[in-house]
Amino acid sequence: MHAISFESPNTLKEALKVLAAHGDKARPLCGGTDLIIQLRAGVRRPDHIVDIKKIKELREIKFDRKKGLRLGAAVRCIDIFENATMRKQYPGLTEAAHLIGSLQIQNRASVGGNLCNGSPAADTTPALIALGARARVAGPNGEREIVVEDFVLSPGRTVLKPGELLVQLLVPAPAAHSSDAYLRFIPRNEMDIAVVGVGASVTLDRDEVVRAARIALGAVAATPLLAEKAAASLIGKKLDDAALETAGRLASEKSSPIDDMRGTAEYRRHVTSVLTQRALALAASRASGKQG
């Protein structure tokens, strides 16, 4: 039997001290919805578990109309879904958080944990990328910020170094006439892993011409992707069928999926195009005030 020590610090300073002392032998515990399974399967074998749920800074949702959102890494998915400000200002991210597992899982899982798990099929990661989110990380050498599209390096591997901890996710305040959306395709009606996931954000002018856009893809490459060419193709255009089809095609070309038990690469490329068009249309409808 592998012995593991367990610590539950009350402050960020205490948590960082423990993590720094044990380096790659320590693992933070937030909700544990992934970590507990990995421990049982022997995928991870840390000597020290550091429970971060008691740290106030990591459990806060703070929104300012100028500064944007500061979302603590340990905020539960259910707290995001039940937060009226999150539903109004960031509906796509809220939708993504609400798609993670069952209600029981959402009462434990967090967006921060979802990102740090490093899964290519994570639901909230494309939603964060679409919003231009940054990850605030603290560690032995101080703090740094990383754009979320650069956070996951490969399946299960992130930019976090031994002793470092994701503290907050920093999301810009929505511009006027802007909104976001997240859509995924799964084999079953609920509680399944995405075959394809697409996050999109759109900013329109008064004539409903696209001024800014971001498109992010999940489950179609080794890491979540930012589809820059697809988004750039929309600038200065109205989101008519032709513009949507072009964006969908470019997003599909950006993807590099594999064949597995949940879908073929060819099928995933097709679904990427379809979901990109639908997510953009939904985000634009919200941005124009036609849909809440």
C-alpha cells in the first residue's frame, strides 16, 4: 500500500509552502473528481495531497465591469451555474461548467481543476479560451500569468511546475454587444465526454457586423485549440450563412482529431464545422440581445 500524507491549509501562503517543500511529490486536491480516480488506477502516485478547498481566495467569484472576472480555481461548477452574474455576463462558460458530469459531480468539480487535469476534451477549457482568459499561477518563484490556450501542453500535462498552484482564472469584462457560447457533441444525452466541443465569443457593432471573435476547439487535437484563422475570417462581416460556413471550414481545418471509440477523425472534423457555426450563431444572437 502506498502511504500518502494529507494536509488542508487555510491560506494560499501555507499551501504554497507545503507544495514547494515536496515539489513533484505533492498534488493539490480541489474537488477530486479526476484525482481520486487517477490515484485508484495508479496513474498518479503522489506522497502528499494538499487540499485547497479551505483557501478563501480560491473559492471566490469576483466580477467588475471594468476589470472583468476573477474566478477562484476551486470554485465549484454548481456555484458558477447558480451565480446570476455568471449566467448574464459569461453564459458560454456557465454552460460549459454545467455540462461537467452529474449534479453530484458539479458540487465537487471546479473549472480550475478541469483545466489543470489537462484533458483535450475538457468542457470549460474551450469556453475559457474563447473568452481570452488568463491563468494566474503562484509558486516558489512568485506569480505569473499564462493565456489559457497555452496552459495544456499535452494530454494530462500542463505548464504548472513543481510547487506551483493555479490560483485564479482572469477573464476580461465583456465588451458592449458581445457574448459567448459553448456547445458540445456527445454520444449519449448526458454525462459523457465530448466528441467535439466548441467555444465561441463574438463582439458586434450597431449594424451587427463582427468587430471581434474568438473560437476554441476541444476534443479534436492533443490539446484544446484556438482557431485564429476561423475567427479572423469573420471580422468586418455579418454572420450570414456564407461567413458561418467559411468559419466552420477553417475551424475544421485547424483540428487534428484521431479515430477512437467515440468517433472517427472524419466525423469529428465534420462536427467541428457544424458546432462552430452553431456556437457562433448563438453567441451573436446573445450579443445582439435577441437571445438571453
